[in-house]
Amino acid sequence: MPERSDTGSIVSRIRRHYEELPPSERRLADLILDFPGEIAGYSATELAALAGASKAAATRLVRRLGFASYDEARRSARDAQTWGSPVYLLHKTNGQGLPLAAKIKHYLDRDIANMVRSFEALDPDRLDEIVAAMLTARRLWLLGFRNSQALASYAQSQFLQVREDVHLLHPGVGELAGFLAGMDARDLLVAIGFRRRLPRLRRTMAAAAAAGVPILYITDPTARKTAAHARWTLYCEVSGVGVLDSYSSATALLHLLAVAMVHKAGDAGRRRLKRIEDLHEDLGDFD
């Protein structure tokens, strides 16, 4: 058996020990490698039955992998699901047997539920405070990594309709430091960071906060460490029906912020919108 110092995800541990596994444990390991999330939802007896092995084989396997117990291994898989790993969200029964119409309704119902939960949690007074700060800041900065970068780009296009000096921070190592060096308390950073966040997001937000920059953080309820750097935090539910997160609630929230900015900007906001539309026509931007 390995020492308890064996670390890493259950998948990485299986790969390290796979060649030494006896047949019964290997059947269990194969099931977990194909569907790592199964261990999060099943007891040792249930998982063993799925693999055609015994409960004793399941107990021996998790001990061989360096876990103190089956429950510890199951908690590790649950943590990976909370973290948003698509591999751990796969299940043998995902979507099987459902007609297309039922799948479509299931996805729609989940997205609607996510938006309802996200919007019901909004405090109107707090939201008004955020919108006012976004309009009066000297410069508005948008930051996001991985999937959140696409949301940050969308937010930039929306907020530019209302005000000037809306900038998308580039995640490159040198470029990001250069932008941060010029930011201060007169600016506002909108950081978008949904689960499977990179450590650079937390470090960037910490650097901006240290410079006195107020931060609006748009994230999901699993955020912990990064939220400590923000002046305001807005949470969006993003859990999808399938193995990938759904960002419909996040897109809707960004749209809401942009519309609220237009209303709060009043005549100045409407003049800017009109000027932009006139320029689109002069430039022949659209067919």
C-alpha cells in the first residue's frame, strides 16, 4: 500500500498505481477513470456493483490510492464536481434514453432557474450603487481568464455603448503588469471569475485592491478567496444540466448592468448611443 502522502485527484492516483492493481480493483479503476464523478454519488457497495466487483475490492482500492477511507475518496470527487471539472460531472446515465425534446426542456428549465436564483439575490440599492460607480469611474477595466474572458469581452462591448474609457485587460504576463501599474482609486475593475479560476485572477485582484482600485467581482457561489478583494460581489448560478457550466445568467446580469447604466446616465447616455449609431452608419459597419 502507498504511504498516506500520496496526493492528487483520484484519477491521477489511479494512473500512478494502475499497473499494480489486481483484476477486481482494476475493474473499479476503469469505471472511475471513465466516469470519475460516479464515486461522488455512490456508496462503496453501489460502485462495486456497477463495476462487477466487491465492496472489499473498493475499500482496498481507495486505501491503495492513499485515501484513509472510501468517504475521503468520495469527498475528493465531490470537491472536483464543485470546482466544475467536466470530467467529474460525467455519469454513465447522463442524457441516456431522453428524447431530444425532453433534453431541450431540461436545459431551458435549468437556465431559467439559474437566472431566477441569480436575479432574486440582487439588492436593488446595492446594484444602483454599483452602476453609479461604474459610470463615474475615470476608467472601467474588464478582467477575465479562460471562459470568463469571453464574458469580459462581451461586457466591454456593452459598457462602451454608455461610457468612454472601457478597457479589456489582456491576460498576458507582461501586458497585465503594465496595465496594473497605471491603475488607482479613480478607476474601477470589473473582475469576472467563474469556477475553475486561475490563481492569477486572485493575484491580479489583490494587486488592484492594494492600489486602492474598487473592484466589482462577478462570480459563482463557490468563490471564496477572491471575493475578499472585492468591494462588491454579484453571484451567478452557472451549474449546467450537462458536464459544462452554463453562463446564461452571467450574460443576463452583464446585460442588466449595461441597461441600468443607460438609464442612470440619462441624456448623456442617450447622446452617446446616438453618436455611436451615427458613426456605424457613416462607417458602413452593417449591411
